[in-house]
Amino acid sequence: MRDAQYNVFHNAPSLVFIVGKNNYPFFLQDCSLAAAYFMLAATNRDLGTCWIGLGEYIEDLELRKKIALPRDYHIASALSIGYPELIPTMAPRKEPQILSIV
């Protein structure tokens, strides 16, 4: 992260920031659900996404100003989005194991 050449977003063509108000008690849960649904909707449109975990630690004042993010809002998730070179096939699923029948 200290390397000026390192790009945490891996030069993705587009980024989406899911943000929430700091003092809202469930902002992280609500924003996480919004991000997950956004990722599912993107996949349905043949787009690839990646949740960038370090995105929630962004405190760069210049970036916050550029995206007009008020001081009392926090980045809950940062998503890179673009057209993937390939879409991997689904992994084979194992049969469920029933451990107990009540």
C-alpha cells in the first residue's frame, strides 16, 4: 500500500462506492446487502464485479471531495465492475448432508 504505483482497484474501468451515514445504526448491514444485490444484478448483465475490501478504509479527502461524499458518510464497500475476459463455469455442488431430522 505504500508503493505509489500500487492501485488497490487494479485499474478497473469502473468503480461503485456504496456509502452510508455514520450515525445510522445498521448502515453497514444495509450497505452490505445493497452491494451484494448490486453484484448479483451486474452478473445478470454479464458484468464482473469484485468487492474491494480495502475500499472501506479510504479516507482520502481529495477522493471524498471528487465524489461529493459528505463528512458524516462512510464508504461501506467499494466494487470494481467491468466486462470479464471469461466467466468461469459453476463449481460442482456436493449433495447436502442431513445431520439431523427433528
